[in-house]
Amino acid sequence: MRTEDVLAAIATGLWRWDNASGTVTLDGEAARLLGLPAEPAVLPEVAVRSRFHPVDWNEINGIVNLAVAEGTLAEARLRIMDEDGRVLRTVRSRSKPVENRTPEGRTDYELIGTIQEIAEPQPGTTAAHTPITGDWRRSREAFLLDAGRALAEARSTAEVLRVAASLSMPGFNPDGLAVFGMAGDRLSVIGHHGHGAGDEGPFADMRTDTDYPAAEVVRTGRAIYLPTPEDYKRRFPATWPLAQRFGRVSWAFLPLIVAGRTMGAWMAAFKHPVSFSPDERSVLTTVARMLAQALQRAGVAESERELTTGLQRSMMPQLGPEIPGMRIAARYVPTGGGLQVGGDWYDMIPLPSGRFALVIGDVQGHDVRAAGLMGQLRIAVRAYASEGHRPDAVLSRASRFLAGLCSSQESDGRGGAASYGDPAPYGDPGGYGDPGGDPDSLSPRFATCLYVECDPRTGLLEVARAGHPDPAIRMTDGTVLMRPTAGGLPLGIVPDTDYPTTRFTLEPGETMMLCTDGLIETGGHDLDTGWARLRAILEADPPGPPAADGHLDGGHLERLADLLVQAVHGPSSHHTTGPLADRREDDIAVVLLCREGGNCGCGSTAPHAVRPARRTMLTVAQAEPERIAGARRQVRELLHDWADGEQVDSAVLMVSEMVTNVLVHTDGDALLVAEAVGELGARRLRVEVADTSDELPHKRQPGEMASSGRGVLLMEMLADTWGVDPRGEGKSIWFELHEQSKPDPDPLD
């Protein structure tokens, strides 16, 4: 009797599916089971495929690929449809896939096997209502979606292993899991679940040629399924005694493969028998692939974090020993994307003169190259400062250094030309042709920088600024002013650029804040709204009460640094390099300098009989008429709590007129000094504007259409007192206002 006749007697047909030629060869019984005439035939695959339920057909490719990868049979249940879309019968296909590689490099398959009818759905039911494995498939899809989401969100190897241990597979949940990792020719357990402490000992370190399922999986890249203890004992007799003591009855060992490279193995062990059907193997294989991808991502992330920590530790300096009479606090917070180190930096540099320098800067970009340029530029600035150069000379040399560095890279063929716009007053790095943080972009770059040389004995500060945001000063009474300083272009744009120096004194009890624009503009803020947000924090954080020894809270400056960062991103680490959990738009660097005394909360103090003076100073150069607006803002911020708003408007108007007159009628610069003294409600404001001209102002009678000549008239009308004081070179015009507390409104009005 022929084999075909025997198979036909038990309702089993033979078929051969050739993917290369696109044909399917059927014997008579196979043709009958597919709803075709019961005779041998060679048909195009589209004619056979039309007989399968669409849902079942969509799973065939996955089952075949799985069988090829594991070297096993491809087994599937298929619903056979008639021309009206009704289910005729359900058959089980068991085929051996044979992989054939064409001369063109394409991989084709040839399936050789059997199909046999099984009794599941009743003939006459529609495809839409066929209950075959529907619930299991839905639960499997839901499980895989949940597992994929959970593994994708895991950020470390430990989190990935915790997620893997918590997976509850539909219908065949394993009670023991283990993940094996490779290092050279050694295999070790990197995580496990469902075992006691020390159970991993025999498997903790083994060679890949060991007679153990995980080792064979790593060697071959093929999964191993052991449905029964007898299968385990027969295939791996040497290591069976080690596995026997755990009381499991079924095991699955699957390779962890990423980009074609086997990085380890995953074991799922069961205390109940599992036959490892194609559906179950498909689920296990999918989980293994997701687990491998998650472990790969976690490993890369951990390597990046380790590299980040090393870069931050080497690039971010320690603030060094304490400076008599000064307190310093600093924070660096990297952007949340990619490598957690960018182009922002700060530094404190001891100088040969006994002074020290504070530097803060921002190299364009948020990538590895920005971090590299930042490190080189920081070293260059430190070297120039240590040689004893003045602040303007340090920045001029640093600008030439950065321009030369970028031009040398461009000449090596690694970058192209860049175009730059006009310099903004505060040097926003985003405004000069920023390539958008592309790590592959090697176009020339620039950097903003603020360099402050400080004399700790007198509090004298000499500031040179290269396109960077101005410093902010918190006075002893909590008033916060943005301190305008002269500045030049960002470093690296024009090699030979001059950087004028601004001098002012940090009074006892005052705090200076230096920061990069990431602290100001993050969260959709611009310079104005960002400064307003920071000013509110600085003004709202009073120092702690004096201790028993008369000293104020020594940690106030550290707390204030944390508050400034938290206002942008939420709680951070107390370490200057501590990363935050949420994603950030830009790097942040902030430095706080407090001169002890007064009421800053960072050192000793003595009680004051009189409220300390509130004072500001500003130079408006002939070439910078736009700084008149800064002078008006300075006066308004100085008088933020003045009782009479009309007096504030008068003071701002007179200052604007006085400074404008200097720029229009003289050839020199205007020096503005404003000071408010006294108790709240009874203060005196004195404003002086000095210049180098000997010509004294005189009263005029301007016509209705005149554009000048009203300065003296305004001061006569608005000031309580005013005058002109000749000096050795030039003169000083001044006015005074006496605060007038408005009476409370009558509640009966």
C-alpha cells in the first residue's frame, strides 16, 4: 500500500509549498481538505492562500520564521474557507521549513509537510463567529503589548530584570526565570527570579562549551525546549542533577539576540507541564526579543551614565577651599537628552595676585562636541587667568583660541562654514546659526562667557562679558537688581575682539548670581519673564535666623542654589553634577557669590541701627544708547517697594532725561549712581549722573515743538532738591526724592 493511501485513510494530506517558484503541490487528500477537487494538483500560491482565514494566514510567516530560527517544525492551525467566507473545517499543518538562499542573496523557504483535519469548529459557522483560540489570542496580544511597554520604559538592567520577573504569560506562566550574560567565553547569571539566595552559585560562571542548555543556546543561537524532565536528562545528563533539585518539569532556553549578535540567554522554567506549542513558542520568542532589546538599551544607558559621571567629574571643578569673607555655591544640571553633559560650565580660579576669578560660560550646542570644546575652552581660560592677565585680556585670548580651534577643525575637512547673525545683548547661543544640537555637525561654534575677578578683601568686582547674560545682585534687604555690564561679542566669532571691563563693589551682605541662559529661558520664558521668575525666588528666600553664636544659617546659599534649579525642573541633587529625572530643554549652570556681613545668611552679622543703603551704579557709553533703557529699568527695580508710584515714574523720567542729555550734548560716557537710604516709608533717593564735560546745564524755554531743553524744567518740577556739582574733570548732576507714604484710604469713602 502506498504512503499516500495510508495518509488518506486517516484524513491526512501531503503538500509542498515552494516560496521561490510561488507554487504549491498538493496530493488528492490535501486538495480535498482545502475545499478543492480531490485530485493531485500544482497550484499558484495565491489560489491556496485564498482558502485560509485571513487571521490565520497573517500568523504563518511568524511561525515559519520561528521554526527556521529554532530548527524545528512549523506547526499551525488553519481555518479553511469556502467561496462565501464560511469556515469549512479546521486543519493542522506540520511542515519542515527548508531555507534556500538565491544567487541574488535573497532567502526563500520550501515547506514540506502534512495537513490533517481536526474537530474544532462546526461546518456552517461564519468566519466572524468562529471561536477558535480567539480568547487566547486576545490575551496573548494584550500581554505582549503590556510587556513591550513595560520593558521599553525600564531604564536600567535592574529595572529590566524586575519587569521580566513580573511578567504573567497567558496560560503558561513560568515560576522560575534567569537571565544569562556573556563576557568573552564565559557565561554568568546576571539576574534571576523564583530561586533562593545562592541558588545561582553553580551557574554563576561557566564556559560557553559547558554541557548546559543556556551555554548551547549561546553557542548555536537556537532556542531549546525541554517539555519533560526526561528530555532534560536525555539531552544534558551532566547538568541534570543541578537542575533536578529545583523541582521543575518543563524548561525553555531562548537566545537573547540584538542586531544578529547573541548577547546571552533567557531561561523560563515551569512547575507544571508545558508542551511548548507553536503559539507558546511564539510568545516566548517575542518576549526574549523584547528582553534582549531592553537589556541592550539599559546597558547603553548605563554606559552613558558612567561616561557622563566621569566627564562631569573631570570637567566640573570643585569650588576649592573657603575664601575668607566670601561664600560660594554652584550647580550644574545637564540637559535631559542623550549624553548628560553639554557645553555649559563654571570655574573658580585662584589668581597670582591673591584674588580669585569666577567664570561661567556656554558653548553652542548640547552634544559631545560641545562638551569637548567646553573642556578645552575651560582649560584655556584657566591658563590665561593663571598667567595674571586682566579680565579683558583673558576673554580676548580665549576668543582667539576658540576661533583658531574651530578653524583648524574646518581646515581638516570636518566642518563647513557657518553664518552668524548680529550679536544679541545677552548672547543667546540659539541665535547664531546653532545647528540644532546635531552631534554630527562640525561647523564652527562660539561660546558666551562671563569672567569676574574678585578681591575678597574689598569686595571689588571687575567683570568682562562675552555675549553672556548679566549678573544679578541681591542686596541686603532682599532687593534684586540685574547689574548691567559692558560686553563684547561671544567668543570665537571675531578673533580680535575687545572686551570692556565693568567695575563695581559687592557690598557686605550682598549676593551675586551668575547663570547660563538655560536657567532663564527654559519653560517657554524669554529674558524678561525668566528674570522675573528668578527675581521672585531670590527675593522670597530670606536667610535663616541667627544661631546662638550670632552666625546666620551657613547653608543658606546652598539652599538658594537648589531653589533656583528646582524652580525650573523640580527637586535636584545637592551635588553640583547631580542629574535630574525629567527632560530639560537646555543645560544649566549657576554660581552664587556672597560677601559675608550684612544680612545675606552666609556669615556673621551685627545688628543694624539703620536700614542698609540700597545702591546701584551703571555706565552708559556713547556707543550704547540702548543702555538708557537699562538705566530706567535699574531705577525702577531699585524702587520696587517705594510707597509712591508717581515718584517712581518721576525718578525714571528724570534719569532718562539726564543720561540722554549726556550722550547728546557731550562726547563722553554717563556714569549713573543711585542710592536709597532710610527706613521704609521715609527713605531718601539720591541719583547722580556724572560726565567729563565742563559745560553746566542751564534753564531754557523750549518751544512747543522743541525736542530738547526740558531737563532742568523737569527736575525743578519733579525733584525735591537738585543741583550740579563741578568736579576736577567734568561735573555731576543730581536730584533727590523723599519717600512719601500715602495715607490709607478712608473706609467710609
